[in-house]
Amino acid sequence: MDHHEDECRTGNDQQGKQDDEEANARIEEMKKSFEAKMALRQSNLNPERPDSGFLRTLDSSIKRNTAVIKKLKQINEEQREGLMEELRSVNLSKFVSEAVTAVCDAKLKTSDIQAAVQICSLLHQRYKDFSPSLSQGLLKVFFPGKSGDDLDADRNLKAMKKRSTLKLLLELFFVGVIEESGIFINIMKDLTSLEHLKDRDATQTNLTLLASFARQGRLFLGLPLSGQEIQEDFFKGLNITADQKKTFRKAFHSYHDAVTELLHAEHASLRQMEQENAKILNAKGELNEENASSYEKLRKSYDHLYRNVSSLAEALDMQPPVMPEDGHTTRVTGGEDTSSTSGKDSSTLEAIWDDDDTRAFYECLPDLRAFVPAVLLGEAEPKANEQSVKTQEQPTEPASEADQSTLAAQDTTEVSAESGNLLEPKTIEKGKEREEKDKEKIKDPDKEKGKEKDSDKKSESEKEKLKGLEALLQRLPGSVSRDLIDQLTVEFCYLNSKSNRKRLVRALFNVPRTSLELLPYYSRMVSTLSTCMKDIPSMLLQMLEEEFNFLINKKDQMNIETKIRNIRFIGELCKFKIAQPGLVFSCLKACLDDFTHHNIDVACNLLETCGRFLYRSPETTLRMTNMLEILMRLKNVKNLDPRHSTLVENAYYLCKPPERSARVSKVRSPLQQYIRKLLFSDLDKSSIEHVLRQLRKLPWNECEPYVLKCFMKVHKGKYGQIHLIASLTSGLSRHHEEFAIAVVDEVLEEIRVGLELNDYGMQQKRIAHMRFLGELYNYEHVDSSVIFETLYLILVFGHDTVEQDILDPPEDCFRIRMVITLLQTCGHYFDRGSSKRKLDRFLIHFQRYILSKGVLPLDIEFDLQDLFAELRHNMTRYSSVEEVNAALVELEEHERTASTDKTNNEKHSDTEKPSTRKSSSSISANGPSIANGSEENDGMNEDIGDSDSDSGSGTIDPEGHDDDELDDENHDDGSESEDEDEDDGGAPASDEEDEVHVRQKVAEVDPQEVEDFDQELRAVVQESMEQRKQELRGRPTLNMMIPMNVFEGSTKDRHGRVGGESGDEALDEEAGGSREVQVKVLVKRGNKQQTKQMYVPRDCSLVQSTKQKEAAEFEEKQDIKRLVLEYNDRVEEENNGLGTQTLNWPSGSTKVSARGNMWEGASGRNSGSRHRHHSYSGGGTYYSRKR
């Protein structure tokens, strides 16, 4: 440690020695400089000029002298030695004036002054007339008017020239080139002239010159010299008299005093302008361009003047001027920034209020003078008080001065205290009586009884007013509308007094901290009362400001609700222009200065309350813009948590929404607007027929693309009306088949696009399209194969690809919701036949997909439970993928066995099928009936396609498609999903069981031909009817109704015989059975009709003819079946070549429905059978699977 201290001491000693050496070196350098100057001065004072003979020996050519003179204009330290050598070698006797002009015009720097002094000394020692000419030439720089110089030259260049010339003159005077000191007196008189104070630029230049002269020529001012003795000896050799020093001192001191006064005056002007700017900023939030530029100009001029005056005072060994400190200095931006910002904001200002209701709430206040008498508003009361004061000033007995002053003070206090009171007439009279009683008490102390009575009356009136005020304050929290708060405001005017106003302000201030919705209404009340009661807003603002300062300075992280209530109250008062913008900006600045924790919430709440109002107000938009920029910079700099970051962004964009181009509204033709109105506005259950008729009336070739586009925007309409769009599609398909095909294609394409993109913003659209697809199936525009293909596509699309995590992330359950939506729409129709088996198989695959997603959200799980409860309440919900795989293996094995059995049964039924069926049975709607031996129908015959027309029309539909009914029977009332419809509707069984439709395109015919055809048809029908009437007259009529039990299903008696469908006879079931045939005979006893069974011999002609007829019909049906199947196979081969699937129906068979007698052995559908609904609106009938 001692060693370390020794090293430190050694280092300090070395540093001190080094400093001393440097100081000594500087002193030696100064000595040499002054010694050289003294030697040069001696040479200049006693010059040894060469004679004319010597000068003739030197070069006096014009060319050489001109070159040397040109070099004199560029004097510098580097060229000094070479220039002096050239000057010694030339004869400039005839070019002295040119040399003087060149030296005077030379642009000298401070470092070049000594070189110029050396050159001038050389010329002075050689040429006698050089020095006088040089003095005159240099003086012209300070007196340009006398020399006729250009007065428009740059002032900065002139100032620099004067500074270098003054230094050169002083140095030339010190070295003896110039011997007269009077030239400096003339220069100083000109520089210290008070006339130049009017020109600020000239004043600034003169101050710099005077300060430079005072530092360089302290000898002229008689100032003490600091330095070595050689410096004192050098300056003593100069011939400067005491009078000259006094003249210099007086000129400098007087000028210093003058510029000091000028500085004080300029400072006062600056303070005044700053105060005015502060008022403008407080009121408007910004300064206009003129004020800002004036302030900046004055501020710069003051700063420059202060520096120069201080520099002059320091050179004169005087104290610099002390200016009074101004704590309210307002710094503003430059004029360019202000003008550009204000110009930008003024061109983009928006409306202060968002709508007329908001503007009316904050600006349209009730006029109390229209509801309350003027005397209650304090406008007539002061006059009455003045009269009472005058009567009191004339006492019957002279009072002492002390008493009079006491009275005057009391009267003044009473007038000031009661001048603003709003009292009822009775209360005013009581107040006058009280004043008179008080006066009498002072004059006569014996009148105490009168005072007691008056005090009793006063206390009673005060109690009444207090009760009314308490009732009003209790109603105050319930005033949550503009009318209620205005009514309370008027009522308060009748209860007004100074104490009541204080109670009201306290009640307003103590608004519950969680009842922020009351703040706008309380602020409206304060604003309304402020027109007549000035003390209410001032008291409330003072309390709010004190509370804000207390909460901010406390810096605790408690009572956040109180802070928010306080700042929102201030913001609401600002929007009513009760609180000045300056108060709001000061509160905001206090929060931004400490932008942490609760201060962030307070600042954001303030901006949310009145930020947009201040930003859109022309007076405060610039200041608010600056505050918002500071807010965003703080948000970017500080590491805020997500909640605070979101708060700041919301507050910022609420005040200053992001700039975006105006949305260009789509230009739609009137026809397109009408289509949108029909589909999105007018469409409902009651108007669907009207909408359909209007759509059919459109020019279809022109409107079909846009109608298709609108149909695909089902997500923009009501979700519960999607089935109406599907119903319209069904109605339009009869007349525009290609339109329905395009709708289905577009829906399937949109579903696939949604799977390919998996965009979160498209989820609502995708759900709507799934519902639309299900409704199209309900209206028989797609078959079950399309539905199941879509379901499987949803499960498997994108899997086993590189994009699986993007198309179907493990945590994304939206595809499950899509499947649920589709099955809830049309899944209840898959309850029989192969469709049931397909749905069972799919639900097992669906469970495996569900298990791959892990734990499901609760809403998805509940929807799944509802789905399984509705469709398959007995189905097992598997809990692992292994169980699902095992169930799938078992299902496939079962289906393989069932397929083998079915094939065998079909072969057996084709060879052993009975060949007796009643001729009155009609061809099924979906094709010929065959016996399938299915256990679902107890071994009875069943139609292939699960006929839609068990009780349907008996006419053949050549179009292959009936129109669906559009009235309320077709749809479930008040239901948005089709799973709540009636329970008697059927469903398609499967692809091979679905009915087959031949969709024929409607041919366009000439209206005249149609009319002619109708006339001929009516004539033929009329003729046929007349012939029929004549035939009926000749035959007796049988008014007997066939009992319904005749049409019931087949029954098998104990003998093993089966009843026939005809109700007339029955055939034995067993081949080669008994020789009798059972028939039913219809008889009538009284009013009752009965049937009796009879047994007719088999060899009877009636039985033989019936058997032959049924055999012929059976052979005909077999031929038709064979032809249809062959045609179907041909069409499928052609379609397979195209690679596409027929849209809605497998083609190849006509659809025929029959009404009449039925075979008793054929059983109809149970509760699940499909029913057809008929409606003859729109020129045809159409149907659906709606329950």
C-alpha cells in the first residue's frame, strides 16, 4: 500500500513538472514574440529606406510587379517568406497605391494577421508613402458611405472584413507602421453610436467588434495589463495619452449601458410574448404560423444579444447583465413544422361529434331562464339588496365610525353571500325581515324577541329546503337519461342556496366509483347550472384536480376505480367545455411523465373519454397529436404487458383512427338491387311463393349468373332461412334445370375450397354451406351418395400429406362441427335400408376421427351427444381407437356375409316368385316392384325405391319432378333445423333404393300453338264427357262404398291362404293346393256394407281368365324391368367415360305413381315413410323430404 502511495506521489510530481515546463515554454514563446515585435517596431519607427539608385537596380517591369501585387491579395502564413523575397527583388515605387489596394482587399484570417504585419512592415520600410495610403485604405472598410462602396453587399462578409481589418490596424499600430492613434477614436465613435441600436444586425456586429477591440487593445481603455514585465514595457512605448484613454472608456461604458437597457427591454418583450403564447396554447393548444415565427425570431435575437453583451462586459472587466428568471418560458416548434402540421390537420379535420344525438347531448343545453323566473336566478335579487343597503346607510342616530365600518362589512358580506341565491318569494321576504331584525339588534340591543321569532322562521324554511334537497339527491343516481337530469336541474333552482350548492357539489363529487355511466349526466347538470351559478363548476373542478394530484403523487397501486372515475369525470367536463383543455393536457402529461402501472390506465381512460373531442377540435388538434405521438413512443420503448399494450393501442386509434381510403361502394344495377331485396330482405315463410314468382319473371339469361351468386351467399342472410333458399332452388329447377345443377356444383366446390384454405374467417360461411347442402338433399336435389362422399371428404382431406398440420391441425375441431351441422340437417332421413347401414358405418369412422382430436371443447362434446341421441341413441360411443378399429372389422365381416345372402335370395326369388298379381296395381314410382325377401317387411313384396307415393297421385308425371309445397305445411313453424319436423316423413333408403327420375327439359313452344292445342283438348274432353254420360244412363249405378278393410294388408288364414289385393278374389298361396279360390263379395244390409268370403272352384272361367291376365301383366313387367336395367347399364358406361356423376338422380327409369287398389300382401312404410306434399302454385307441383 505504501508502495502504491509512493507511485501516486511520483506520478503527481511528474505531472506537476510537466505542467510547469509547458507554462515556462509558453512564457518563453511570448517573450520571443514581444521581443520580435519590439525590434520590428524600432525598425518601423526609424526605417532605413533605400535610395532611388538602389531601387533602380531592382526589377520594375509591369509584368513582374503585377504578379507580385496579385499575390498580395492572397497573404497567408505559408506564402509569407516567398512573398517577402519577391518584394525585396522588385521595385514598387510606381505601384504603391496598387499594393495598398491589394493589401486592403486581401481576405485575411486570424492566423494570417502576423504575416500581413510582416509584409506591411517591409513595404513601410521601403516606401515612404505606403503607410499613409494604407491607413486611409483600411479606414474605408469602417466608413463605406464615405468611400462609395456597395451598400448591398452581404452583411456577414462585411462583419468578417471589419473584424479582420480592426485586428490588422491594432497590430500595425503596435509595430509602428501606423503611428496615429486618432484613427481608433474615429472608429470607436462610429461603432458606439446609439443610432446603430435601431438596427439589430448592426448592433450585433458592433458588439463583437467592440469586444474584440477591448480584449486586444486593453491599453486604450486604461485597463490593467496581466503578464510579464516585457509586455508592460512593450505597451508603455506606445504614445497614448490619458485623455485618449478617458475618451475610449467613456464611449465603451456608455455604449455598454445602452445595450444593457436594450437587452432588458428585449427580455421584457420576450416575456410578454411568452405569456401571450402560453394563453393561446392553453386555450387553443397551438400557435399559428405568424406567432410562432415572431417568437422564434425574437428569441434568437435576444439570445444573440445576451451573448454579445456578456462578452463585452467580460472584456471590460465588468459583470455580465443579470436577467430575471422566467419560469413560464414557452418553447414552441419552428415555424415550418408548425405551418406544415397545422395545414395538414386543418385540411383533414373531422366532425367533432359522431352523430347528431351526441352533439345535442353535449351542446344543446336547456335554458334555465325559460323554466325558472329571473328573480330565482339571482338576476333581480342584487337590486333589492342594494336598496336595503341604502336604507341601512341612513340611520336615525349617528353611529360611530367603528359601528359604520362594521355595518358596511356585514352588509357587504350578506350581499356577496346571498346575491346568487335562488329563493322562493317567501324566502326572499323572510331574508329581508331577517336583515331588518339584525339592523335593529345592532342599534337597539333590547329587540331580542324579534330576532328569536325570525330565527325560528329561518330554521323552519331551511329544514323544508333541506328535506327537498335530500329527496333530490336521492333521485340523482337514478337520472340516467337526458330528460331526467334536466328535470332535476330545474328543480334544484327552486332549492338553491349557498349551502345547498355545496351539498350538491359534494354529492356530484362522491359519485360511486363503479357508476361511470352517471358521469356524462352529472357533467350535463353542472354545465347547465354553470350559466347562472358560476361557483358550482369551479368548486367541483377544484375538488377533482386536488383529488387527481393526491392520487398521482401518492404513487400507490390501489384504488384504480377511484382514479378512473376521477379522470373520466374531468374528461366529461372537458367535453362540456367546463374543464379547460389545459387541465386535461396537464393531467395527461403527468401520467405520461410516469408511464407505469395505474398511470397507463388513467391516461388511456382520459383519451377514451375526451381524446377524440380534443383531437377533432381545431384549437387543440395539434397539441393532442403531439401527445398521441409521445404516447406511442412510450409504448414502443417500454416493455408493457399485453393488457396495457392493448389499452394504449385502443385509446390511440379511438382518438386517431388509422388513415384508410374511403370504401368504394359497389355499383349495382336496379335489377341486381331488386334481386338482393327479394332474397335478403323479403324472403320468409309467408312470402316465398311471391319471391319465387318474381324470380321466374326475371330475364333469366341476363340474371342467372347474379341469382346464382346471391344463392351462394347464404351466409349473409339469416341462418334459419337457408331452407327457404333451398326451397327456391327446388322451385326454379322445374323451369331452369341447369340452374339447380349449377347451385349444387357451386356448393360442393365452396365446401372443397374451404377445406383447402382452412381460413378462420371463412368458418361462418363454411357452416352455412354445409347447412345448405343438407337442405338441398331434403329437397331432393342431391342423393345420399353425394352426402356421404362429402362427409368422408371432410374426414380425410389433407391427411397423410405434408400440409396436414395446416389443413387440419390436431387442436382444430371445426371439421367436427361441419359434420354435425350436415347430419343435424338431413341425417334423420338415413334410418332404413342401405342408407342406414352407410350412416352406421360412417359414424364409426367419425368416432375414430373424434378420438384423434383428443379432449374436445365442451360445446363440441355437447353437440356430439345431441347428435348421437337424435340419430343413433343406441349406438356405442367408443373410448379408444382400438375399439373403433375392432368395430370396423366386425362391420365389414357382417356386410360381406349379408351381401352373400342377399345374392342368393335374389337368385331364388327370380325362379320361385309367384306369378299372380292384381292387374289394377300400378307401376311403382321408382320402378317395378320385386320381391326381395327382406326381413324388414316380414317377407312381403317391397318397392325398390321406397316409393314416395304410397298415397300419391295416380297420374304419371312426364317431367319426373313435382314442385314442392310452399305453404306452412311444408316447413316446421318456428324451426331453424329440419330435425324438429313432423315424424311421418320418409327418407331415401340408398343409392340403389332411391327413386329414379327422368328429368326432361321443358321445350319452348309457340303460345299460339299452345292456345290452339288447349282449345282442341277442351273440345275432345267435352265430347268424351258427353259420351260417358250417355253410357252411364244405360247402366244402373251402385251407390256402395268399398270398405277400407278391403285395402288392408294381406292376411293369412289358418288354412295357409293369403288374401289378394283386389278385394274381389284370392289365390291360394301354395302351388297345387286346394281346388277352391277365396274371393270377397260386397253386400249391403240396410245402410251397412259388408264383405263375405266365398270359395270359387279353381276351374271356374272367372278364375282362369284372372290368372291368365295376371300372368301376362307379370311378363310385361319383367320385360320392362329388363329393358330399364339394360338402359341403366348403358348410361352408366357412358357416364364412366366422362368421369362425372349425374347430379341428382340416376337416370334410366320413369317415375309413375298410382292410386287405386293395392295387393293385400304389400305392406307400406311405417312412421318413416316419405310423404309427398302437393301445391299447385307456380304452374306445377314439387316435393321434398321435409317431415
